[in-house]
Amino acid sequence: MTEAVKPPKKPRGKASLLEGKCIACGARCQSVCPVDAIIMNEAGEPIVDTSKCIGCVKCVKVCPVQALEMAFTAEEKRILEELAKSSAGAAVEAAEEDPEEAALRKRLSVYRGVWVFVEQTRGEAAKVSWELLGKGKELAEARDCELAAVVMGENVEELCRQAIGYGAKKVYLMDGAVLRDYRTEAYSRSVCKLVEKYKPEVILMGATGLGRDLAGVVATELSTGLTADCTGLSIDTKGNLMQTRPAFGGNIMATIICDKYRPQMATVRPHVMPMPDFDASLTGEIVREQAAVTEDDIPVKVLKVMMDGGSSDVDIAGAEFIVSGGRGMMAKENFSMLQDLASVLGGVVGASRSAVDAGWMPPDRQVGQTGKTVRPKVYIACGISGAIQHLVGMQDSDVVIAINRDPEAPIFQVATYGIVGDIFKIIPALTEKLKALKASRSR
Ligand SMILES: Cc1cc2nc3c(=O)[nH]c(=O)nc-3n(C[C@H](O)[C@H](O)[C@H](O)COP(=O)(O)OP(=O)(O)OC[C@H]3O[C@@H](n4cnc5c(N)ncnc54)[C@H](O)[C@@H]3O)c2cc1C
């Protein structure tokens, strides 16, 4: 008689700090550790006592900036790989859990893959979709699963090739007249049809007007969770998407997980994630599917499409140089001073919410939590205090220059260069200097 070989126990790993990522948020990791395996050093960073760590992942989950990860020895990695390959992996895990947990794991285990919805208007993709493919690739690699794009519209096959160039291994294409213009019902039912058939673990969409509408309806239809406006995404070993976003008026960063439902859905604003490189040599598979509806099923008809005639034709979200003004500008007419500086730089003028609320600038120029997220090469903040709701919209700019007469203004904490002084003296002087510099170079 042969004895059944007991499968190896799944290694849990030990928590480990990623160098340079900790923001000393206040020892949240230490407070959740059930075995006191974490002590904080003088810089407020955790030191993990690996002899005590039990691999419960609580510190990793609570970290708002994904500065902690689970580290495995070479032998543990080998066992994990083996378990992942064999169906025994799921069985081992299930056997270790209580029956309810095991049933949950079983239900969730059929979901696999990371999807990015490619938003398009008349065949032109929204850049945020490509940014999400960059992040999606990272998540798919961490889960060792496939990155796929979903393309819907009419005559949009070219977008599939673009999606592949940005990293998608597979593209689900629904091409037809019924999907020419975005309509909630046509798109949401079609996305749900794909999800029910192929069961992805994660779906990402841009936090644009379209993406917010579609993601909300799809999540409701599928009875799953959706986290809007994420600023950070990572994934743990169980496949839980760590969705970080500002909460409570932007005063804290919360990491949200949806551990009981799949797919996990998140929206991310444009310019929050970096743009990946395009590689025309990449290859991938295009899977064609029929839309879930016909024209007769949809009561909403598109009679005429009017392209955005909004309050201004400036897209601050895509600008490389932004000169932003806040309440310190004192009056609407003073923004012409910022426009002069922006023009010399070849940039645009943005604003804080206070400036927008005062009617000095149109709402589409607002930077921040309830405005736009920007990621320019240079962001010049003029008379802006640096409230957290403003910072979340601009802190990933390559270079931040802050001009403020209050040396204690929080904007200086995120500034690459800070100028303490009166904007009404500094900005004209800066503009003149730059004009002179440009003139001397063109000579
Ligand atoms: C839910 C919620 C969402 C929000 N969303 C956003 C958002 O998307 N974007 C946003 O910006 N805000 C947002 N806010 C508002 C935010 O909390 C702040 O009130 C706002 O950002 C402050 O704008 P400000 O910096 O222009 O004004 P203030 O905070 O009043 O700062 C003005 C600054 O100008 C400086 N100053 C004045 N005169 C001069 C001078 N002559 N020279 C130099 N410096 C000078 C002052 O020292 C001061 O630091 C939100 C708030 C909430 C509650």
C-alpha cells in the first residue's frame, strides 16, 4: 500500500521593509502587529524582528505606501512555485482554513487575470488607459497572471494593437455600431457579459466621466466592490488588491481591500500612474466577442454628439508646465501675471479650489482632490498654502516650485524649490528674467 504524500505547508514569509519607501506615517505597522515583531527606529521606520514575525501580512496591508512586503527565502520561493503549479496549492490553503474561509477561497479562485478597460472616443484612446496598462502589468506580474485590455466601440481594432504595444497580452474586442458612442447600458451590459464569461480578478478603469459612470454600474451589477480615485495600487499574495486613496476629506490615506468579492474594481485618475513605454514589437491575442445588446435593447438613442465646448480649451491634466494660483493672488485680474509666466514657459495656468470658488478661474483649471490630478515637469504654486486636498493633485510633479510669503506654509514640504516672499514682486521678476534668457538664447 502506498502512503499519501503530504503536500508541503505553504510558506508565509517574513515582513520586510522596502528601502526608501517608508514615509514614517506614525507606526501603523507596529500597532497592528499581533506578536510585537516590529520596533520603530529614530526615523520612524519599522525594523522587523524576523525571529518573531509570523507572516500574518497585517503590517503589509496597513502600510499606506506599500513600503512593506513579504520576503521569502529561496527554498520558500521554490515551494510557493511548486504549490502554485499544482492544484494541491489551493487544497493545502483550503485545508488550513476554516470551512467558511475555504469555501470563500474556492469561490474566488476561479477569478484570474488583470483587465484594463480602454476608454476611447471616436477611436482615440484616453491616455489614462495606457497609464493603467503600465500599472496593470506590475499587478499581473505580481500575481503571475495575464494582463488583458477590453476595447469597445465601432471600428476600433487599431486600439487593440496599441493596447498590446502598451503591454496587454490579450485584448477582448467588442466592435459594433451599437457601441459607437458611449451609453451606460450598452457598455455596462457588455462588460458584465465579458466578466461573467472570463472572470478577471481585477478590473481597472480611468476615473474620467465615462469611467466613473461605467465602473459604478458594472460593480453594482456584479455585486462587487469598487474603489474610486485610487492613488496607489498593489496586490498581496492572496490576490487582494490594495487600493490606496485619500479619505476623510483627504486627511488620511486609506488602503481599501475587497477580500470577499471578485472582480476587484478600481478607478484611477489620469496622470496618477506613469505612462509606460510603447513597444510596437510586442505581440498579443485579440479575442472577438459580440456586444451584449442590440440597438433595439437600448432605449437611449444618441441623436447628436457635441464635442466638449467647456469653459476653456486648456487641458491642465496634460500640460508639462503649470503655473497655479491660489487665494494669495487676491483678485481675478492678477491671474494675467501667471498667464504671462506660463506663456514664457509654454505652459498653462492652474488654480487652487479657493481661487476657483472665488470665481477667478474656471473649474476645469482646479488642481486637487476634487479637481484634476496633474503630473507636469514643472509645477509653480503661487500663493497656495498646500492643503492636503491640493497636494494630492500635484505632488507627483517632477519639480515643484512654491512661492509663498509664509515660510511655514505646508506647500514647502512638497516643494523641490521654495521661495519665501511676495508673489507680486517675484512673479514679474521671474517672468522678465526668463524672457531675457530666452531672447539671449535665440540671438
Ligand atoms: C472635500 C474637499 C475637497 C477639496 N478639494 C480641493 C481641490 O481639489 N483643490 C484645492 O486646491 N483645494 C481643495 N480643497 C480646499 C482645500 O482644503 C484648501 O482650502 C484650499 O486648497 C486652499 O486654497 P489656497 O491654498 O489657494 O488658499 P489658502 O489656504 O488661503 O492659502 C493662500 C496662501 O497664499 C499665501 N499668500 C497670500 N498672499 C501672498 C503674497 N502676496 N505672496 C505670497 N504668498 C501669499 C498665504 O501665505 C497662504 O499660504 C478641498 C477641501 C475639501 C474639504
